[in-house]
Amino acid sequence: MRYLLPVLLAVSVAAQVAPCHAQFAPPLGARPEVAGARTQMATLASIHLSGHSGDWQVAWLTPLRARIIAWRPQLITIENLSGSQCEMMRALPGRYAETYDTYCTDATPFQRSLKLTQAEAEARAEQQLATWPRTPTPAQRRELAMLFLAAGDFGSAMVQWLRLPPAERRAGDTLSERAVKHLTRSSGTMNESIDVAAEVAASVGLDRLHAVDDHTSDAIFSMQDPAFEPWQQARYEAIVPSPQLVQQSEVEKHVHDGESLLAYYRVINAAHANDDTIQLDFGGALTDPHSKRFGRQYVGWWETRNLRMAANIRGAISRTPGVRVLNIVGASHKPWYDQWARQMSDVEVVDVAAVLGP
């Protein structure tokens, strides 16, 4: 025991005088040895396609999807909230009412149809996947699609729907007429989680998507100062004319078919494609002189959200080490995704530009 105290003191002193850069070293080292293949992770920065539903065509996504399909992802994550998080937010309207209304789709009609809660539907869907046959019947796919809808996992429900032969895309086997109306997407609104992620998943033989978005950090703004919103609007208007955003906007204006849309995705996924904009937005917020430090609150909210999204990805990939993972997310998230993916011990970050091709 008499030798233990000097050792502890020595360790304590060494920790205090160690170079500042030591705190950034990964706990297991930069590239620890792993059993088996490393998990390959590519993150596709995407525009939110819903904003172009009137002037772009879904068919234009075919060349983009073809590039991704050729890479053969084995797990796909999307920027959507999980059913369980939406259920929690619905139960706390004082904190999350606006977030729920903006980002969640009401799953209660499907829950009533099955007489299941969201949690029960999610558990049953997981149980079915655990014993899922190599060649499920159309009836099994319809039943699983309905369970996914009741669980609030709308992306995975769409994967099951797309994997049905066209003649089998109908109500029956618990899949209600209301569910069919939802899955046939009569609104015509484009969505990257469906028109890219679900289509790719169905094409490569996957049975589900993983919703990894997280808006629990919105609680930071649940009692926000009324002056915050005009402050944020003024900052946004100052950022829009940034050279990178102007350049991307010009490329976007010339999208008129599949090849030009693929070219646009190559631009927003090029190395350092969003550096200037991110520095103007989040870097500028950190140094904003507002007396209430709105800028630092804003960056804190953003980093909290991205940390939780990264944690959701980590959880999703941990069951199947060594697979090829595709994340599809809004472009401003990609630098944070790539940064934190590099800190995951058995993950190798793949340059998505190579997936998209020259």
C-alpha cells in the first residue's frame, strides 16, 4: 500500500502536465486491432427533396440510386425520428409539441387497427425480423409492413411494401386500406428517406431502414427567449449569400435530368463542400457578441443533436459488425457524422465521393 500513493500522485501530476492534444487521442488508439472486417461507413449528404417535389421528378434519382446500389450497402440509416421518440414527444406537448407536429407522422390509426401500442408493435416487428424466413410470403410482408406502420417506422414499412410484387401491393393480412393509401403516397411529395433509402434497401434485399434522427435537444429551446428567433433569422439571411451556397444554388438550378441531379449530389458530397458555410453558420455563432450568448446556445443544440444521432447510428450498427453502412442525411450534418464515425473503434469511413463515381 505504501507504494500505491506515490504511483497515484505521479499519474495525477502526469495527467495535469500532459500536452493538450492528448485529450483528443481515442481511448483505444487511432486504429485498434479488431476481430474480423471493419465496418465500412459512407455518409451521403442530401438535399431535402421535399423542397423540389414540384419541379424535379422521382425518375431523375435513378442514376444516383444505381451508384449506391452498386456499392451494396448492408445497413441504411435515415434522418427520421424513431416511433418511440415520437411517442415520447406526443406525451410531452409542453416541451415537444412543435417538434412532434413538424417531424412526426401520427401512427395511432395503425395502432388502433392492430389494437397494439407503439411499443408493442415495435417489439412484434423485432420478433418477426429475428425469425424472418429467407423467402417470406406476400402475406408475411404485408403483416410486417403494418407492424412497422404501427411502430412509427414508416421507412421500414415502405421497404416491405416495395419488396412486394406489384400485384401483391394491396390490403389484407392486417394491412388496412388506410395503410395502403399511406404507402402508395398519393401526395406525390418527394423524400430522400423513401425515394433513395427505401428504394435502395428494397433493391439490395434489405428488410428495414434505421431511423436515427434525434430532436430531444429541442428541449434546449422549449422556454427560449423571444429575442432568439429574430436573432437567428438575421444570421440566416447573412449566411445565404455565402460563396459555397451560391455555387451550389447555381448547380441546383441546372438540374433537369438524372445525370445533372447526380452531378449535383457529387458537388455537395465533395471534400470540404460545406466548410465555408459551416464556418459562417456555426463558427460565426460561437463568436456572436449577443449578450445572451444565443450563438453558443445554438451550437450547443446542434452538437447535442448530432451527438445523439451518432449514438443512434452506433447502436444500429453494433449488432452486425463488419457490414457496409450507408447514412443518408442533410448536408449540414455530414461533417459531424464523419468526425464521430472516425472515433468509433471498429469503423472505417468511406469517401462517399468514390461511391458516387467521377
